[in-house]
Amino acid sequence: MPVSNPLNARISAIGSYVPSHILSNADLEAMVETNDEWIVQRTGMRERRIAAAEEFTSHLCIAAVQNMLDRYPEALNDVDLVIVTTHTPDLPSTPVACMIQAHFDLPAVGAYDLNATCAGFAYAVHTASGLVAAGLHRKVLVVGGDAMSKITDYTDRSTCILFGDGAGAVVVEREEEHPAFLAHHVGSDGSGGKHVYRTGLSEQWQDIPLTGGGKLVQNGREVYKFAVSTVPEGIEHLLAKSGLPHSAIDWFIPHSANLRIIQSICEKSEIPFEKALYSLEYYGNTSAASIPLALDLGVKDGRVQAGDTLLLYGFGGGLTHAGLILRWG
């Protein structure tokens, strides 16, 4: 079936970064009551990368952009907008995007942060592709990064086994001859905000007292239910909009929250699990960074090839979700 109304934009460059320090399942066994077998069976995770004490989200994102520049030296030429998606900015009032603009001395560009938690990368690429297709911008740098270790409670064995730190960057630019963005779908369920949160200026949600003291609190059961019901429905919307059958998807790249969630989504969506790319096994759940990290792993090892059709889908706190179908290269 023909693809309807593709956007005149494409991803032209990618880069990624994870910190050097490894937090293994064996390390966690010494911290809380858990063990390697239990963690692997329930999450698929074996290791996470953890930022140094003075290494924050801006450092992760800058390193990811530098990795992209090392591989695509012209990537930042003529960039006119920087979008960073994160919910762990270094500072409450200075966007990480502005720190990136300053570090790379990008002239006369817009810069802002976007927070859609673990769905953030899909939301940011969706935003960038729309701005480029509309002619409002020509070339947008999109960076997804989170320093999850900074907000993780390492006495809570239900959450501390999950999270790691990292960042990924892409460039979205105008493409007239071979538009690559084939479909998009975004959504939210704000009534579920109480299931994943961390306190800030307020310590209540709709008159419900919150706990955690600024650390992440998550109801894993409710997040699982949300993901395995909402994402398959979103995938069907994407396929219907694109006019593509399930078999046309070469790679499915979901948010790397938990291997069981990915397996369940694949089963319900009739997407072979072998087509799923994820970054959780050795990086953990890196929130907004998990999709670009997984994508870049596939690019680096040669699984993702020019012309492949990719289905990206993020989901997380809010509750938010967003998906895209695009052609790579």
C-alpha cells in the first residue's frame, strides 16, 4: 500500500555516549536484597552505566553530540535549532540545550528542553520533523539524555536495579527527494501521573501526598499495564497511517524499560521479537536516551542499513507515549 503524506525530513546523523563506570548485577547484590538471576529474568538487564559524581546530563549530551561529530564531521553545519529531551537537567532554570549551544558555539540558533520523560526522544524527533517539514527550521539537533542515577533511590530494590545513564543525538534535516518520516502517533494519560513521579516544588499530586524525597518513585505493575495496552494500539495507528503492513517494519525500537514489556508488546503487535532493538541489557533503562542508544547500537553493528523501515516507540511518566515510522539513511 502507498505511504500517505510522508514529511519532507530525514535523520542524517547519529551519535551516542554512556559513562565508563559499570554497575553490574553483582554490585547490586551487595547493595540490596536481590541477585543476578532474579534481575535478568524480570528485566533482562545485566549492567548499567553510571555517571561520575560531577558528571551531569549536559556532559552526557555533549559527549553524544561530539561522538556524532567524530563520525559525521558536517553534522552541525547550518543547524538552526537545538532540542534536548530530558527530565534530569543539571539545573532547574537553565536548559541543557543552551549548554550544548554554548559548548559547540552554534551561532544564532534556538534552544530549548522538552520533558516527556521516557517518551521524550520520540516526542522530540516528532517535533523536529514537523518543524522541518513545515519550513520553520532547516536542520534540528535533537539530543535525548538522562542521568537517572542522580534520582535513583539505591535502597529501593524495585527501582534501583533498573536505571542507568546515557545520551543519544541525531540531526533531523530537510529532505525533498526522499522524505523519510512516514507516520506519527502521540498520546497521554495524565490520570496515571501518580504511577511514576519524583517530587519537586510540590509534594502532592491532585491532593494525593507523594513520597520519595526527590528520588524516582514508580509503580512497576501499573506502568507495565499501561505500556502493554497502549503501545500495541499506537503501533496499529502508525501502521494504518503509513499504509504499511506489519511485515514492512525492519526494526522495532521501543523504549528500553524492561525486556518483559518489550516481549509482551511484540507478541500483542505481531512484530517478531527478533526485530526488536533495545539497549537495556548493558545500559539499563536510560529514559530519554534508551531509543537513540538502541538505534545507534544497531547502526554500529550493521544491523540497521540504509533504506530500512524503523518503528520507534517511547512510553513513560506522565503518562506519555509517542511513536514514529521512518526510513533510515
